[in-house]
Amino acid sequence: MNIIIPMAGIGSRLKPHTLTVPKPLTLIAGKPIVQRLVEEIVTVVGQQVANIGFIIGPASKGFPADTEEKLIAIAAKLGAKAQVFVQEEPLGTAHAIYQARTLLEGPCVVAFADTLFKADFTLDDSNDGVIWVKKVANPEQFGVVKMQDGIITDFVEKPKEFVSDLAIIGIYYFKQAERIRAEIDYLIDHDIRGRGDEYQLTDALENLKRKGAAFVPGTVTDWMDNGNKEVTVATNRKVLEYLSDSDEALVAPDVVLNNSKIIPPCYIGTGVELINSTLGPYVSLGAGSRIENSTIKNSLIQKEVQITNASLDNAMIGNKVFFNGKFTSVSLGDYSELK
């Protein structure tokens, strides 16, 4: 089986954090968002993954030179081969997948790296495909599906009037991916564009359905956003809650506690020193960081950070930040300083 991960968007709503690190490579509890996404997909599909195709944006859009190296390492941890493709222009969801069209063969999962999810079902591959959905309160902001007798009957992109509250979360399984490849090829070759003057995957899905393909919904138990600082911190909290019931190690064995305590669940990376401080609950703190005279809860903090004299809640702090102050709700990008 192959997995395709479109992740060409740098994440403008998450700036300044995405000025130096693409959103899908932002660490949540010590792992990049895209790695946690792929791991969950592998758990659900229950099949060996041969190739993972990552679709990134060009360096001019903020993708660092080492992005490909990091993605290759993520795939290798799952026993898969990484293939990295570049989408030079953001021309829609179908156009993004088109960049990795060589991987659209046999069973294949396409998952956009905007969100994380949790599901408690095993993939049923007896139908032509599975579209992961979640009931939402604001369906006009999403692509949605209509249902009849357990089969998806319509794909509607951001409906102005109510047709369904089952939102497509951006994860798709195709039993024979060659069929969706042919429909995407047709859109591109004939310059058929949908909403926003872009090539839309929902148009390809609708065409495939008209030719007899049967898609069923895959309902997730949780759908976690990473669009901006507020929801990313909330996602970090949810991930830590899930991990507290797993076998994944959350606190590195070499963490130095000097008159300090950790209130779980927390993720604490290697080489961290805590002095006269309290962390938790719901804190992720990256490797090589030093916290002194501080109280921190419900916060997402990256690597090699120094924090002193702080009381933080609902904070997101990037790599190599020096923070000394009494601010309570902050959003700091890499290499920032507050003294």
C-alpha cells in the first residue's frame, strides 16, 4: 500500500512559528505533526506501507533545505520508502495529489497534513474507497458528503445552503488508486477547475462515483486542528491525553529535576533541566531546554528553549527562544527574545 501526504502549505495562520518550520513538521509531544498523522493511518489500515509520497512546497515558500531529509527519516521509521514531490504553485487539492500521481496505484491512502485524528475502527476494503468524515457544526466551511443506505451519494464543496453536516476531514482510501488518478488526470488535462479557480479532488471523486464507484464513510472519534496557535495548543493537550494511555515514553530518563515537579501528562525531551519549577499538566517541552523559577501548564514548547521567571498557560513557543517575563498567554516564533 502507498500513502500520499500533501503538505505544500507552509501554514500562514500559524505564523510566526511557520516562518522557519513548515506546519506539518511542527513537533507535537516530541514528534512532527505529519509523523503522528502517518502513524495513525498505519494503525487504521492495518497493511504494510511500501511508499510514502510527501508533497511539499518550494524553498521560496519557506520549506527549509533539510525538509526532504526529515521526511525520509519519518518514512524509514515505518519501514517505508519516502518519495518527495514539489508543488510549485498552490492550484488545489487535486493538483497537489497530481504531483505524486506515480504512487496512485493499487491500494492507497491520501491524507492532507492539516489535522490529526483518532479512529477506533479497522479499515474495511470491501468497497471501492473510504472517505473519513466527522460531524461538524459549520459545514459551510468544509467539503461535505451526502449519504444513503451507508453509501456516499454526493460530494459537495463548501455548500452555501445546508446539504449535510458530515465534513470530509481530508483522508481518503482508494482500493484501486489508478481510477482516481485517471479522473485527476482528466481534470488537469482539460483544465477543469472548481471553486477558487483550482483543481478540486471533490470533482474527481464525483466523476468517479458517477462511473459506479462505491465510497463508504470512515467516522473518526476525534479530529484535531493545527491551523493557528490556539487550536494547536489544544491539539497538543489532546495528544498528551491519548498518549497517557499508551506505551509511548513521555518523559526522557535524563531529565534533571532540581526542586521541581512534573504534573502528568507531559512530554519532556532529552537534556532538559528544571530548576525551582512546576510543569504540567498538558505541557510538551522539547529537548535541550532549561526552565527556571517558572510554572507552565497547557503549553507547547519546542527545542533548546530557556525560560525563567515565567507563569505560562496556553502558550506556544518556538525553537531557541529566550523568555524572561511574567506574560501568561504568548505566541513566540523561533529565535525570539523577551527580557
